[in-house]
Amino acid sequence: MKFGIFYELQLPRPWTADGELTLYQNALDQVELADRLGYDFAWEVEHHFLEEYSHSPAPEVFLSAASQRTKNIRLAHGIMQLTTTHPARCAERIAALDLVSRGRVEFGTGESASSTELEPFGVAYDEKRAIWEEAIRAIVPMFTQEASEHHGKYFDMPLRRVLPKPLQKPHPPLWVACSALDTIEMAGRRGLGALAFQFLSADAAHAWVHAYYNSFVKRQDKLADYQVNPNIALTSYFMCAETDEEARRRADGIPFFQFALRFYGQSATRERPAPGTVNLWDEYEKWKRENPEGLARALSGGLIGSPETLRRKLRRFEGSHIDQVILLNQAGKNTHEHICESLELFAREVMPEFHARIPEQDAWKAKVLNREIELEEIDTAPLRDRYGPNSVQVTPQAAD
């Protein structure tokens, strides 16, 4: 099993003059540390206008900076929004990042999750899947052909040589964000790596891994002529400390992440409140005071605990044949010191065991892809909660 680290670049209120500077510099220090410790991937999101939840609108800038401070870690878009950027600009930025990083880019793609993000760019929420599909069809030839043109419903581009070309041939690995669980099956059908930003149990992970690989092997229908990427990565909340109690104490930002995710996902189009009308951190503190049992439940999920606790939980995920676990501990007001200590302890006490068994996972995958192993078709209908069994339940009110 491989391991990544994940960044929304959260910044709860109250904001200070140098808050964003400190946030970015600390995150870059953490990625540099993760590279030295042997982590495999650093994932960076793209979000727009999401106060407190994410201050990361330009992942290509962050990852470019990280590329000059690291040597081995894969630099991963998790994701680039194909709905809010012209395909040629996406292709240019990915290729440029691949060159400055010496071929370490992972091209995670997605649609964006809310009308709050899409509307300012003139994108209709109910058309985002169709725009994403057309963008994939437009971008791939820009990587692989000397010159290309595209004439579609959403993008129209005359014949041009899109430069530069990526170092990785034919192109960096392609992934898609799975913000709805059905998208995991779709990712397999399209031959793309699945970024499952769901905080699932190991039992649910087992079912969705089967759904992904069965779609990949039996029902594949690619959007364009690209190199397939059979991989499924699962994001998990994360904090490692010497004891379970200390890990939970240091992980107060994790329930805030869940609180914000649940709050922002309530409406049909996930429309966010008007700017400045909600103080999410204050609402979270209020929720904590009123819901001590819910807080304890939120901290019991994910990968929060001692090295031994995390080994036990990860062995269950490993048995589900997850390819990668993406660890999220830059959340809320979790401190830089605790994040670094968590990364160090996990890398020293837990990660080597699972890295050692990567060849076994690769051998299993090869047999699945070659149809030497037939996976059971599991009913995923009971396993569709996008928040997970231990997530907070919340209905915050607008600030006065």
C-alpha cells in the first residue's frame, strides 16, 4: 500500500494579516518533510471562494513550489477543475509542472462540487459532468499529438501546437475525483484512477474496490485515447501520536473538517452562504459544546490513534486491496508541530510494513486485470453515505 498526504489548505477564522502566508509555508515544509520520510504522493486541491474550508485556488503554483523542495514524492492534483479552466490552459500547466518536477505529476481531474464555485465562471451546475467529459477528450490530444484542434459543445479551439509537452509519455497518470460514490464505478469504466474522497469503513472500501475493478475490466469505455490508470486511492482523516488519547487530543481540526464538509454539502447544488455571513469556526465551537457524543464519534473514525491502532485499521484496508491511502491531517487548527510529529511517527512505526507488501498488491492487481482473478459483484447500494459512518451531523445557522 502506498501513502499520500492531502491539502485543502484550511484556514478557520479569526484571520490574521499573515495567516495565509504561514499556512502556505507550513504546508510546503510538511511536503518537504514527507518527501524525506518516504511518502509517495502529495495531493493538493483546487477550490474557489470557500471561506475557511479551502484557501487553495491555484494548486499548480503550490505544487510547483513543492517540486523545487522535493526529490521523489509524486506531485498530485487532487484535483484540477476542468470545468473552470480552458482545456489548453490545463494541458499547458500540467506539462509545465511535469517539466519543472522532472516527471512527477499526477493529473487528478474533476468537475467542482458546488454552484458557488461554478457560477462566477459562467458554468451551469447541471452541465458540469458533460463539460468534464468534453475537457478530457480535448486535453489528451494536446499531450500526445504535435498539434490538435477541438470543436465541441463547450470548447472550440482551432488547430494549434500546445506547448510544452509533458516529460512523462504519453502523459501523466489520469485520475478523477469521486465526490459521489457512484463516480468510483464510473472511474473504473473510464479507465481512470479513482480519488475516493470519502471517509469510508473498510467493509465499504472492499465493496467499492470490487465495483471499480469490475467496471475497469468488464465494462471499460474510455473517453479518449489515453493510457489507463488502474488505481483506487482512499482519503482518510489522520493523526498519529504515541497514544490514542493523545492523537484524539491533537486532532481537533478533523471534526471541523467534517463539520465544514457536511455544512457545505447540504443543499442540492451545494451552494455556499454569501461571503462573510457564517463564521464556521464559531459554529463548530458551538456544535462541540452541544454535541460531546458526536465529537467523540467523529474522533473515533479514520486513522486517528497510536501506531498500533493505525496498523490494525490499515490492515483491514489493505485486505480490501486499496492501492493508496491519502492521509489528511492539515485540517482546522491542527498545529504545524503536531502534523510534522504525526508524519514522522507514522513513517517510522507504521509505513514500512505496508510499503513492504506493495509487490503483493501489484501481483494481485495484475491477475485481476488479466482476468486470472474474478471479483465478486457486490451490491454497493447500502454503502452510499458520502460522509462515512462516524461523520458529524450538523445544521449550523448563519451568523448574526
